[in-house]
Amino acid sequence: MTSSLPVPVPGIRARVTLNIGGCGPYAHIVADFEPPGPGGGALELISIVPKRRLPKAMLPALREGLLEGLGGVGAAVLVTDGSFDEVSSWDLGYRMAGREAGRAALIGAGLLPPEEAGTLRWTTWPGQPRPKRRPRPYG
């Protein structure tokens, strides 16, 4: 696998909504992925989302998930939107959102096969491959 994202993959949306015992985890991010800049590390993460919509306390968990999802592929990630819930948002949700968003970026950049898009439960992006339809049985 390549060491950095070869092309931009904009507009990745991850919205994790699980109900575990009545609440959470909940996480929501929208991010643009780009190849890292010169001298950039494995992950450059910048959020332009106001703290009232996405508290800075959620960013370390998001970073962990992105690193896992990108699997060592370097990328610059700009978080352009997001939200949280006072009760249902916790680190687990943002790790899950980051992991799926990172995998989506790899699929969108052609580093993973398009079929992998079917494994992503909470993530969408422009140009996302659609799963092949199964033929409907007659009768």
C-alpha cells in the first residue's frame, strides 16, 4: 500500500448512531481528505468546526480512529462540519467515525477495492460505489 493518499477525497460524512442501553455512542463528522503536505506526518488533522458543534475533547478519539482507518497511509484531514450530543457522544463514537472515514478515504482514492464500501455502515461520500443489487427471486 502507498505511504500517502494519492488524490483528494472530499466530503466524507460519518454519522455513528448506536443505541446501547438507551444512549450513544453518537458521533458526526464531515471531512475532506487530501495528500499530506511536504514533510507532513502520517496524519495532519485540522478542525474548523466551532467548539459548540464539535468539542475539541472529541478530537483525540477521532484522531485515533482516523489513524486506524488509514492503516499507515498519510493524509491531511480537514474536518469541516460535525455535531455531538451532550449525553450520547463519547470517545467510542468518534473512534468509530474516524475509522470508517479513513477507510472511506482509502476506497475513494483507489487504495482499497470499491467492494469494501459495502462494509462501511455509517459513512458516505460523493462518488461512493454502490453495492451491486442481488437479483430478486420470482414467485
